[in-house]
Amino acid sequence: MKAALYDLKGNKKSDIELPQLFNSEIREDIAAKFFEVEKETQPYASYVEAGKRHVASGIISHRRHKWKAQYGKGISRMPRKIMWRRGTQFYWIGAEVSAARGGRRAHPPKGVKTPKKLNKKEITLAMNSAFAATANKNFVLGRYSSMKEISAPFVIESLPSKAGEILASLKKIFGETISLVLKDKNVRAGKGKIRGRKYKSNAGLLVVIGKDENAKFPGIEVRKVGEVMISDLYPLGRLTLYTKKALDELTSEEKKQ
């Protein structure tokens, strides 16, 4: 498979041969499985003392003819806390057990999650599928519904050092789709603002560079080849720009496998 190679100014220079992994079979199921394994989840559990922050269990006797006992009162043996008493008369309310108001939950979430695992072959297959999807026209257009036509993937000779220069190059390379390339962050409409999700943003462009290259630009996500994760490329078909050195490293890693 070949792709167009662009120079620093965004002009097409020549065609370049892509690594073999871009011809890999795209396994959406394995990529989705790896994404779920890699995804970090917020641990969720109830407070360990919830519904138990008072003395109730064991304070009332169940024996016959004893003071402060439940026996003969016509009530269940549920743990109870004493609200008030008048001599031998007590006012109890149920506490602690899950059937009582304000008691603990019957089966609360424990906060313990068993980590999912993938073997090495599945991880390799998932990453190859994710990289291959960035060069697959159907997957890219499937992810970006506003796009009509595209020639993916995009390869640049190297990245300019200044933000203004890279922006000018991207405008030439991507043309009318430049709005999808730059990360856009807006305030959400509606009640989501008070529910911890105030902002909405698109993913923007992912730039994959070599291990010896360094780049940082506002509004553009940059990753080195060895640092790319499945979450950077999932859902499959993300707009991705590779440098020539990044493709050379992907080719060398292929040969090692």
C-alpha cells in the first residue's frame, strides 16, 4: 500500500510505501476488547461504615423475664437502637440490617474489580487493526460523518518547529476538513454542566512521531510510536498524520516480530 508523502510546507512530494501492518485484517472485535481492558474505570463502593455508625446489634436481650428484653413484646428479633425509655417501657427502631430504614445495603458494590487480560497475540492484533484502520477509507469516513472523500493515511516528511508553520501545512494537507483536525472544546448545553461534564470536545488530529523527534502544538495530540495506545486510535478510523521516521520505526518493529 502506498500513501502520499508531504513536505514541510504541505505540498505533495512523492509516494511512499507503507509498512505491511497497514494491510492487516481489521478486527474490530479484538480492538474493542483491548480498549475495554486498557480503559481505566473509577472504583465505586459504599462507605465501609455506612448504616453501622450507631450501637444496635447485641444491645437487646432475647431471654425470658429479663429487663430490656424483646421477648414477649410481639416484635421481631431485628437489631434495634433505643430512642427513649420510661421505666421498663422502651421505644426501639430497627437499625443496621438492610431491611431497616437507614441501615446498610444488602449487597453494596465492593470496589474490587477483577482486571481483564489479553494475551500478547491479541494485543498485537488489536494494535495492528487500529493502525490499519487509520489507512482504511471506509473506517475513516465511518467515524467522521461530515467527510465525503479522503485519501488516508497522511504522511509528512518531518514536522515544522513552529506552530504557525504546522498549521499552514495542515491547512494545505487536509483542506476543507481542517475543522476536524484541530481540537475544539465548547461548553455543553443543558444540565450536563452541573453534572461533572461541563465541556464537549472532539478528538482532533493524532500526530505519530519517531522516538528521536520532539513536537508539541496547541490543539493537536502528539504521540511517539512506542507511546501510542489503543485509546488514542479507538473508535477505529481516527485522522492520523505520520512522520517518515515513525513509519520507519513501525517497519523495523514489524521485522522484529
